[in-house]
Amino acid sequence: MLLFLSVPHPRPPGARTRAGAARVARWRRQRLQLQQLRRLRGLLRGLRGRPGAGSRRRGRMALCGQAAGAASLPSELIVHIFSFLPAPDRLRASASCSHWRECLFYPALWPQLRICLRVSAAEQPRLEFLMRKCGWFVRELRVEFAAENYLSGGGGPGDGGGADTGTGGEEVEALQLSTRWLEVLRTYLELVLCVLVSIRNNRNLQKFSLFGDISVLQQQGSLSNTYLSKVDPDGKKIKQIQQLFEEILSNSRQLKWLSCGFMLEIVTPTSLSSLSNSIANTMEHLSLLDNNIPGNSTLITTVELERFVNLRSLALDFCDFTAEMARVLTDSNHVPLQRLSLLVHNVSVMHKSLDNMPNDEHWKALSRKSTSLRVYIMAFDIKSEDMLKILKPSIPLERIHFDSYITCVSGAIVDLISRQYDKFLTHFILMNDVIDTSGFPDLSDNRNEDPLVLLAWRCTKLSLLAIHGR
């Protein structure tokens, strides 16, 4: 009599239930991946060792590499391994093989991109490659055009490096400078177009930030429209850039962060109308800074601001921030504003009026609505009399940045800031790019005490005091 006994294979605990079966499947996948990793490690160890092995052994290793090498690993595992690499190493690794290149540009590896570009023609091929791979799915995109002194070495005014100071030398110098500016602006427009074209159909975009280069946009404190008209005489490129920007806004479905600063008329007074009401209602950060808007045009109106009920951070030109806007931000249907950044530029002050700016009562109401509100002011070449009008006592001023090309900051302004904002001020930055710094800072109206010393003494929360002049 024969007796057959069947011995079942050992089963991991909990495999009889549905949850247990899922655990078993996950355990088997992990064990398979571990086995593949061990094979790959053994292969690499074999490749490193025995440098004097014969051709027959190398042939066997080659066959083993085909069966258990890096190419045989599943794409999911390669993506997981490369997720631990920093972004520069991922880009270097993409040059290894086509399989790695496909895996390295898997969307999960690039949820956010931060690109810092030099305005150079050499940057364009690399930018086109990166944006072609990632532009259609990236969720957070930040592009900065790195500030460089394009006029250095190009014969700019005041260099003093040339021996010929006659009329002929000045004409040659001006011609070289003009040629260089034209090339810089031409490259700048091409790079901006490359970025916008690549993300025009990206509906996963949640954060979008563009920051222009002050060196490109300003020449001794103001934008030179002469160079722009030569680069784009009929305005086709600028119009194409504006249309692409509006198309990106209209196609967005998850956008919560929009920041565009000094981008050479990319944002127009009609750009925000491209946003749907659902996106505008959920927007948390909005920053629109462009000092080249002609006349009395504004990038955002009071009626448009009423749609952004969920804003927690706002950045605008100071001349665009009116008393009516302050009233809108104090309404009960708006969430409390936490950060307000204001740009005060002499170009805007010349073309726009300060009569509609919020008074002290508006600032008090805004502070009561938003108890955690902090204000950041950046001033470019503002006269002292204009700053005295702007600096209201009830502004919860946390940071102020003076950047001057022509106008020096007076001691009276520094003294006023130290007295009015001693409970809030944490950052005070004073910069001057004028070659003649004999009167910088202008403290002649207070000879007994240094206002900067008093500022550091009175402002108990001050953590940064920077003074720079060349």
C-alpha cells in the first residue's frame, strides 16, 4: 500500500486574506528586486576585479552582463535609484545610454525645476533640451536670468580702461556697447520664447516663476527702448511672448503660484483675464512687477483683484496699489494677507500719481484684518520727498531695500524708518551703483548722530544691515 503525502510550500503568514495576499505580492517584488541588485553588484565586482583575465572569461562575463546587467533592471527600479541623485548628476547620467535617458526623464523625478540662465547663446541648446524633456509635465518651474555686468569689458561709460579718450574713441566705444546690448536683448527674447513654448500645454503646473535680469532690462536705471525697437522692430516677438503667456494661464488647471518680475512687458493689463475664476479663487501667491508699463496702465485692477480671494502673498508696483485695493483686501471674503511686497521705481512715479495710494487709516484697517501681515519695500532711485509721502506710520514694514543709480538716500529717511518701524524692521539694505559715491549715503542733515547707528540701536529685531557702494 502506497501512501502519497503532499508537502505544501511554505507560505508567508497572512497570505490567506486579501491584505495578506497583497503583502505577499509586495514581498515577492522586493525579493526579486533584491536579487537583481545582487546580480548587478556581482557583475560590477567582477568587472572591477581580475584585470588580466583572458578573452574566454571576458566573454562569459559579457554574456552574464546581457542577462543580469543594468539594462535588464526594470525601469521602475532605475527610476527609484536615480531619485536619490541630485539634478546635475541625473543630467550627467542621461548621457550613458538611451535606456537611462528615458528613465531619467520620468515625470516623477522632476516635480520641480529651478533654472538659472546666463543670457548667452550657448545656453539655448541646453535649455531647449531640458524644456523639451520636462516642460510638458513639470509642476513647479522657476526660471531666473542671472544678473551679470554685460557692460564690463564692453567699453561702457566710465570704464576708464581705454587710452583713447577723444571723440573717435568715444564713438567706437558707443558702437561696441550698442552692438553688445543688441545681442544680449536678442538672445534674451529667444530664451524666453523657448521656456514659454515648452510649457504652453502643461496643465499640471502649480508654481510658475519668471525673473528677468536687471542688467538686461536697465541701462543706468531705465529700460532702453531704442535697443528693443532695433531687435524687434515690428513687435512680433514681444506680441508672441505675451500671447504665449496668456495661453499658459488659460490652460492652467492647478496653478496656485504666479510670479513674474522684470520680464520686459511679458505681463500686460489683460493677462490676468485669461485665468479662469476657479484658478483665480484658489491662487495663493501673485507677483507682477514690471516698471516698463507705459502711461497710467496697471497690471491688475481693483475689479480683477476681487477674484483672488485666497491670496496670502501679493507683490505689485507701489503706484498700482491703491487705497481701493487696500479696501478689497480687508473685505471679509478675503483670507488674511501675510506678505505684501511693493516696488517703488522712479519710472513709475514719473508716469503715475501717488495721490491714490493708501493713507494711514487704510494701513491700520489692513493690519487689523491681517495681524501677521509684513511689508517688503524695494525702492529704485526714489527722491527723499517721495519716500516721505510713501512711508506711513502704520505700515508693518519688515524689510526695505534701497537700490540707487542716481539718487542718494538721505539721513532723514533713515531716521524716519528707525523711529516708525522699530518693532517690525528686520532687514535694511542700502545699495548704490553710481560711480561717484562721495555723497553716499547722504547724511549731511544730521551731523550729531549717525542715523545708521541709531537704526541698529532702535530696531531690536534687525537681523541684517547691509550697506554697499562702489
